[in-house]
Amino acid sequence: MQTSKPRCSTLLDASFNQACPVQEQCGGCPLLPLDRSSELKTKLDSVSTSLSEVGVSAEVLAMPETQRFGYRNRLRMKVVDGRVEFFNKAKHDGCLVVSPILWAAIVHVLAVSASRPSLLADVAHIEVRVGDDNRLGLVTSIPVDEESLQQELGDDWVVGSRGSDTSPALSYQPASGVEIAVPITSFVQVNSAVNRQLVQVVLDVAELSRAQTFLDLYCGAGNFSIPLAERGLTGTAVENVGAAVAQLGRTIPARNGAIRCIEGDARTLLSELEPADLVIADPPRAGLMESHRQVANLVGDTLFLVGCKTSSFARDVAALSSDGLELESVRVFDMFPGTVHVEALAVFRNRPDCDSSTPH
Ligand SMILES: C[S@@+](CC[C@H](N)C(=O)[O-])C[C@H]1O[C@@H](n2cnc3c(N)ncnc32)[C@H](O)[C@@H]1O
């Protein structure tokens, strides 16, 4: 149980450009004590090393500079007897990587749950989110009286429970001039600014290669599909979370037929899908595993492999290269400053004359 009220902004105001004073106790951001350029170099080196360990030699392109603090747009917390707590108690005094608006929202949730624990009785954990439009969301691990909880939290909030196919959504901007609604129970990239850098690379390559069709595997709520459709491409998007697929299906590009939405397990659906000029594969941390060859067979011109776990990413890059795709570039995005994690993007080309027996 909390013993003192968490501070809303003191720590953020005082330390925004300094090392985090609770970094050591917290442990969540082991790279924060490094200066920024050393942090970025450490991350580039870790991806290069993982790739060379699986026999892939590739230049890893430097990642663009980004905001080091205040980027996180969602945080999971535990609930004990209806009272919300941090999984990591050191966060009680603040967290520099959490967006200041999200931090204020967390402070509010802590206060509401302390004064009315019955609202979250039997809930094991929650996630608090902030959209790019600063609206707030709270997701509970089991269904609760959402109306009472929402009233207690206030008008800026939407509330939903995990697993629900009808959860409300928050608004995000994955590309300039493009808004998407992401159900609060579906995946959303944790760092909106860096997500925009990632999506922009996909859009730039799509434009340069004059792609017309896409296949977005593990599409979430359309982070890549909607910006691509807005630029005139048509394609298919596959995702296994019903709320995300339903939301994508309600968008204008889907209703106009520019995006065909399929709900289901991407791995089992691969054999039924048509090849496309661009394929985007953005699987969960485990990566593509044994499905890499089927994915490679669907690539008309370009494959984007996105990975947030370096070892799975490197293994998939090696596998796709031996499937005959030509690795064109690897980029690293600092989606999670302070932590050891990165988001990596490999761009492959399908060049039929590429000799797949060439050692990497
Ligand atoms: C890393 S997220 C990427 C989502 C989206 N591309 C984005 O950028 O927001 C992976 C997505 O794959 C979905 N997913 C996980 N396993 C899946 C499966 N077997 N088949 C289809 N989708 C799956 C998750 O629900 C999640 O939305």
C-alpha cells in the first residue's frame, strides 16, 4: 500500500534534463546514466552484434535523435484489494520516461482507487493510457462497472476491459495528417514520436518503389495500413485481436475497400493470402519463427520486418535472407529510451536473381 501521495510533477520539473534520481532503485532504465550519444551507440552495437552472431553482416543505420524523457504513453500497474500500485515501487516518486500527462493521470487513478477501492475490486491489473490528443484510457484485467469508474475518473477518460470486442478507442497520429483510433484494449506503440519515424520510413520506401498493394501482417489497429491506404495503396491487414480488427473495419479506407481486414492467427492464414508489392511483418516479441518462408513467399517487391526483441529479430533476418530475400538495410529506432530495448526495422527486396546460397 502507498504510504505517501505520489508527486505529480515535482520530479519531472526538477529533473527533466538530468539523470533520473530513482533510476537505481527502479532499474527500469539502466541506460539513463549514459550520455545520450553513448546510449544510442550501445543500442546500435547491440543490434549489430545480434545480427553478426547469426551470420548476418549488415550496416545498421543510425537512428534519428528523439526525446529521451516523457515519451511513454501507457503504463501497466497492479491492483491489490481494489487499490492501484506500481509494479515497481520505486516509481512512486515519479518516472522520467512517462509522459507528464500520463503521470498526472496515474496520480489521479491512484487517488480514485484509494478513495473508492470497490470500483476495482477483484481486478488484478490495469493499464493507463494517453492518446496523442491527450485523452485518457483505463483498461482493467476483468470487466468492472465501467460506467461508475468512468464517472469517477472524469470526462477526459474512456474505460474498457481486456478481451472486450467493444472497447472504446483513443486517437493517435502515426503519420502527418493521419489519425487512427486504437481501442484501449489493443496494442499501441508506446512512443508516438518514434512510431512516426518508423511509419515514415515505410511510407518513403512505398513511394520510391511505386508500390500499389500491401499486406500488413500483425496489423494492430492499422498503424501502417491506414497511412499506406491514405497514400493510395490497397491491401490486406491481418490481426488476431477482435477489437482492433473491428475498429479498422470501421475506418473509411476499409469501408471503401482499400483495406481488407482479416481477424485471425496470421501464421495459419499465411497459406491463404495473396502476395503484395509490400509486406509488413510486425509480430510480437517471439518473431516470425517457423513462418518466415511463407512470409518470404508473399513478398512481391519489399518486405519490412519490424522487431522489438533483438534476438528474435536477428534470427528472422537470417532466416529471411536464406529464403532468398535480399537484405537492403537495417535501421534501429529508439522506441524505449533509457531501457536496453529498441525497435528494429529490416528492409528486404525480392530480387529473383539474388543467389540465396551466398553465405551472409
Ligand atoms: C508488435 S504489435 C504490432 C501492431 C501494429 N503493427 C502496430 O504497429 O501498432 C503485434 C500485433 O500482433 C498481434 N498478434 C499477436 N499474435 C498474433 C497472431 N498470431 N496473429 C495475428 N496477430 C497477432 C497483436 O495483437 C499486436 O496487435
